[in-house]
Amino acid sequence: MRFLENFLLTDRNTLKLPSRARFFAAPETRDELHSLLNTVTARNLPVMVLGGGSNVVFAGDFQGLVLQPAMRGIRCIGETAGHYLVEAEAGEPWPDFVQYCLARNWYGLENLSLIPGTVGAAPIQNIGAYGVEITDRLHSLTALELATGRVREFSHADCRFGYRESVFKQDLRDRYIIARVRFLLQKKPVLKTAYADIQQELAVRGIDAPTPQQVATAVIAIRTRKLPSPAVLANAGSFFKNPVVSVAVLDEIKSRFPDVIAYPQADGAKLAAGWLIEKAGWKGRSIGPVGAYEKQALVLVNHGGATGADVIAVASAIQQAVTSMFGVQLEMEPRIYGI
Ligand SMILES: Cc1cc2nc3c(=O)[nH]c(=O)nc-3n(C[C@H](O)[C@H](O)[C@H](O)COP(=O)(O)OP(=O)(O)OC[C@H]3O[C@@H](n4cnc5c(N)ncnc54)[C@H](O)[C@@H]3O)c2cc1C
């Protein structure tokens, strides 16, 4: 397996940031991945795993190997009375995987339609949308330890999923490459249509007993309307997590801003980060080539020619504005590399 050298990553990240990797490789088979990891171990190279680049900010060059899994394949490997066990290789594009499953009547992923990225990256931050997260559907996964190439199986419990969290962002950060993921998908659909956006979209289409494909189509329509396509306007989706605050903090904010958007949680509330950013005056505002998207303040966009430093400067300015107005700290969702 050949390493490409001094590889430009602009077209490998959806923010279109122009970093370079000292080495780059995209293994297409399990064997290629194994032999690559053996070489890496022998050479003692730092490794960064890259999926579709839709949740990263490159703030500098990477002086090691950027490894982008390109293994493809989807198969049903078992079934129970109510479910199919479906396995997909890490390099499968996530939106195509969702459509592939729907076309075969394997249900449960419709609300996660059109989320950019790869199957291998989906467990990293437990992707979620419209009331479903992959923790609800994931059965297990296979990963390889970067330092040794050793294969390890992870059960659902091993992944320790949380809101945009997993063990791969915490204790095992940068330790493993996810090679394939297994999902338990329903034979009979159990649709989740409670979100107001989905309800409205189905109503507009005159659908009151939707099929899974109709839910997926509705989700795709909503997302297309609300979020900029990275192919048209460079972005990394939601740039900040929705902050979770205590009841006391929520009450204090409510006393000043009765229209605050908050979702109740077990021990407090999750605030809509987009609302906080908009209230802080950042919707549609830019510094140089980077700004908060005019239709959704939570999304930072690169209007052209930005560097990672430009993105981080805007993100920091937004964090400061939100902290000084609400006393709440916003946490960035994408992984920042190179600082
Ligand atoms: C327009 C837009 C909308 C979005 N909407 C949503 C949404 O609704 N919900 C949501 O949850 N996210 C959303 N995202 C974020 C993003 O799509 C997800 O986080 C996605 O899972 C990232 O996949 P990726 O392949 O692009 O990963 P990358 O951005 O390439 O990588 C992200 C992280 O995962 C690690 N990683 C990637 N692949 C592997 C692997 N095989 N093994 C180990 N580590 C790996 C990388 O090292 C990096 O730290 C959105 C992004 C965009 C641009």
C-alpha cells in the first residue's frame, strides 16, 4: 500500500481548509488496512484517522499519516424475530448506507438520513438527529488499535455513548480505527415522527400514516432547506453542542429571556445553542471569510479562502459573546487538529 506525500487535504474536509498531511493513505481492503498499520507501527508515525472530513477543523499541517478508511461493503449477517443484524465497512458513506438499508426494508435509520460522513465515524460522536441517535441502533463494532494493529470487538456497552459522545472521544481518543460497524435494524418499522419539523413536513405533504421512506424523504427535505450543503457552501454542520445547564441557570436565563429555547433533561435543561448565538447577535455575521450561517447561526461557514485559524477566531468570538450574555460556555463539536 503506497503512501502519498505532502498531500493537500482541502477536498477531504467539508470546511475546505487547506492543510497538508505529510503522508496520506486510503486502504480499500481489510488486508491493506492491516498491512498499513504494521508499517505505521514499524515507522512510529503519528496517525490521524479521517472519514469524510465533515466534523473536523484543520488548523495546521499534520506531520504524520492521515489514514482514510476506504473499505466498502454492506451485508446482513444475521436476524432475530424482530431485527436484522447489518454490518457495514467504515468507508461506506453514511447517507448512502441509510438509503441502502431502506431499499431493503431494514428500518430504523430514516431520521438519520443525509448526515454527511462515513459509517466508521458515526459512532465517534454518536450521531443523532430528529430524536434518534446511533446508540439506539448500534449493535457492536470492530476496531483496530493504531499502535499495534490488534483487532478488538466493542459491544454497545463498551462504546459508552452519550450526547455527541463515546469512549472514542474520551478514554480511547486517537487509540483505535473503527473498521466496521454492526446495526440492529427493525423488520417492522417503529417510526419516530414526534419532532415538530417532521410533523409539519408530513402534514404539508398530506401524509398521516407515513412509510419509513416517506419519513426519510421528509427529513431530507427539512435538512436541505435548513442546512447549507457542503458542496455549495463549505461548513462542518453544527459547530457547537447544545449546552446542558442546571435548573437554577435555566431559571436565571428565563427571567431575562422568557423566550429561551430549552429542552428538559433529567437534571436540568439542554439549551438550543443556535438560539443563544442568534440572540448574541451572530446570525449571518462574519469576520473575514468565516461567519455564522444566515439561516442557522449554529453552523459556521467558509465563504471562501478561510484557514483553520479564521474558523477558530470566529468560534472563539461567538463563545465569548454567548458567555458574556448568558454565562454559558459553548463547547465546539468538531475535532480541532493542528493547534
Ligand atoms: C451539513 C452537515 C450536517 C451535519 N449534521 C449532523 C447531524 O445532524 N447530527 C450529527 O450528529 N452530526 C452532524 N454533522 C457532523 C458529521 O456529519 C458527523 O459527525 C459525522 O459522523 C462525521 O463523519 P466523517 O466521516 O465526516 O468524520 P470526520 O469528520 O472525518 O472525523 C470526525 C472524527 O472521527 C474520527 N474518525 C473518523 N472516522 C473514523 C474511524 N473509522 N475510526 C476512528 N475514528 C474515526 C476522526 O479522527 C475525527 O476525530 C453534520 C455535518 C455537516 C457538514
